[in-house]
Amino acid sequence: MLINIISSSLRDIGCDVINCEGDAECEIMHPAIAASQYGSTTLIGGDNDLFVLLLYSMKPDNKSLFFHSDKKITNPIRVNKSK
């Protein structure tokens, strides 16, 4: 699968990668928020529900958390500055 090749390549250069099966907003969101407690984190997803859940769940003391749509070519949105 293409996602496995991309994930492996990212891991090879030192990125932490979490893959979730199916429509798993919470499984995707919670690790991103946890990772943002320790450093800048980018969540790439195609679902606006993820962005809304991130806005709701972010804590003000977390480091930078960015959301980047996999459906559009746009700049990432900094979630913890959007609240």
C-alpha cells in the first residue's frame, strides 16, 4: 500500500507516524494532541470533523499543532492559535 511506503519513508528520516484504519477521528486526533504536548506536530487529514475535534480538544499549554488538509493544497492551519 502507498500509505505504508510513505509511512516507512517518514519513519526512516525520524518522523513519528501513526496510521489508523477507516474513519477513526478520535484514534487520529488523540495521538496528535498528545504529541503536541512535547513539540510541534502536524496532523494531515481530509476530514473537517478532525479540525473541529482538534479545536475542541486542544489545551492552551500544548505546543504548536497544525492541521493540513490532504484534499486541498493550502497552508497548514495552526490549531492552537485558532481558538
